[in-house]
Amino acid sequence: MHYIKQAHAIAPHEPAVLHELGVLHYASGEYAEAADYFTRGDYDDAAREPSIFNLGHACRKMRRFDEAIEWYRLALAIAPRNASTYAALGFTHHLRGDPDGAIELYHQSLSLKPDDTFTCEMLKEALKDGGAASPLPKLAAGATPAVYGDGALSTPRRWERGENAL
């Protein structure tokens, strides 16, 4: 965290730094702070998508499901073939008590990434819940399956490759 804070002091508006600060706050369970950092950067669309996707995660963790859905939909508008975004969107629908909507989105995710463990497991759970008024009790309690846990945040691919490095 020390190096990210140093980078932030040097380049306070750098999208990569703001994104990583958001990821660090998210990993610490500070979802509101994470959301704040994910919305601060002046991104182009390609770099903005991971922050929007992660903003959806932060809103979901704060149980602001409608807002999370909006952010995931925006992420899909930028990157429409991202299986993880469909899975996250399906999971959010499932959490808010819409297993039928979740099933449809889990299928879309699996059409792009058929071997995704989280999505396969959640599809099974949604099928058990199909047509039910509310999701599984463990989901309603806010539990996140370990397969998809808090480590699922996204880092922009261009940052992983070192492009546009500080």
C-alpha cells in the first residue's frame, strides 16, 4: 500500500493509481472508499471498464443491488464479451431475489466461458431456486461463494502488461 500511496502523491489523477487504491480498499472491506476511487479516474473507455466492473462489485458488497446492476450493464456496454461481468450481473440478480434473471445471465456467461466454476455452481443454485420469491438463505445473508470471493477484482489488461506505466 505504501508504494501506491507514494504513486498517488506523485500522480493524484493517474487512473492506474486510483484504480489500484480502489482495489486495496475493496480488499480491506472498505467498499465505500473503494467505490470512491473507482469513480475518480479520467479514463478512456478501455481503461475505464475494469473500474466500472469493480464499482459494481463494491456496490454489490454494500447491498446496493440496483446500482451494482447499472454499473455491470455499463461495463458490458464497453466490453460486451466479458463472461465475468455476465456472471457478476447474474449473481447480483440472484442475490436480489431474481433467480430467473440470474439463470439467463449465467447462461450468457457460460456461452463465453463454459468451464467457469463459479458460474456453473451458481447456475445449479439458481436452477434449484428457479421461480422462487427469494434466493437461497446463504445468499440472502450476503455470503459470497469462495469461488468468486473478494479476489475477483479486475486489473486493466494494459496495466498488467506495463503499458503506460508510471
